[in-house]
Amino acid sequence: MEKQSLHAQMEKMREGIELYSEIMNLFDQSDLNNPDDACRKAIDKFYIVRRMKKERKLYFYGFFEENKHNKDLNFETCLRYILEKTNRIETSFCSKMLHTINPMMPIFDKNVRLNLGIPSVPSIKDKESQYNNAIGIYKQLVDKYHNYFQTSGCLEALRLFDCYYPEYSDKISPVKKIDFFLWKFNKSELKELGMFSGFIGE
């Protein structure tokens, strides 16, 4: 990738990095049950939770608030709770909740799915089967990150992020730094960078 194009793409991350950092800075002192809470508003905007219907939001933020200091929380528990309360499989929102609580857990969304070649959770009437599918797919994502973090390409990508954003080098987890690349670069651009071989879907 040409240096000018790379610079432009990296700069496009800035607004998202700043909003994400605001979430993480406010999170411990937040009251996520309060719709006017600054952290909750930032989460609404950054993770597009604002599109969630009001009743589902009540369950989502109630569980989020109750577990925000629970570092042992896992994806299965988040997914099960939301399923039992709303009869919906919220793979993306549950992964974002879990990541905010434990920033070393990866986020699963459309960009991640397309760039890494991970299948979407099938929309089927059997919610228990859909739940099990979602767990399996999220495990694929966790495994992909684990394997990628053993590579020199990952170290190179992390150094690139820190070079552009040294003020955030110690404030954003390695998992989230890689997620920012998946968020702002498409698959062909990631291939051009040459740092993501074996990680992105070929």
C-alpha cells in the first residue's frame, strides 16, 4: 500500500479511537442503567446500540451494569442471558459488551466476519441451535486471534498502530488495536499491508 493511502486510512481511525477511549475511561464510574450517563451515550454511538429497541436495551444495559466489574464473565453467559430475556441471539452486541468488560476478548461484527472469512450466525427458528452456532463461531474468532498473536505480522501491525497513535499505545489493548484495522481496512487493503497473512480470510 502506498504511504499516502496508508496514512489516510490510519487517520480515519482517529475519531473512533477517541470515542472508544472515552468509553473505557468512563466505564468504571458509569451508571449504565441511566440513559443520560456519558459512558452509555458513547457506547450507544460507538457500538450503534441506539438502534436496539427500548425493551431490549433495558435488559442489555441492566446486565452490562451488573457485570461491568466481572472479569470472569464469558461470551456464553452474555449470550444466554440476552436470549432468555429477548428470544434473540445478539452475537455482535454480546461480544462488544464482553470486550468492554475484558478488552482482551475480541469483537465480532460484520467487518470482522468479512475480513476474517468467518461465517455469520445462521438465522433459524431453533434458538438453541442458533445459540450453539454463535458460540462455535465466536470460538473460531478467539482462536484466530490467539494464533495471529503468535506471528511477526501481528507485532508489525501493533507497532504500526503505536507509531500513528503513541498517546494510546498503553491505553488500548492489543486485541482492540487489531480490531481497528479490521474496522477501517477492507480485505484487499489488509492483504496489501502484508501484516495479516494467515489471519484474514484468503
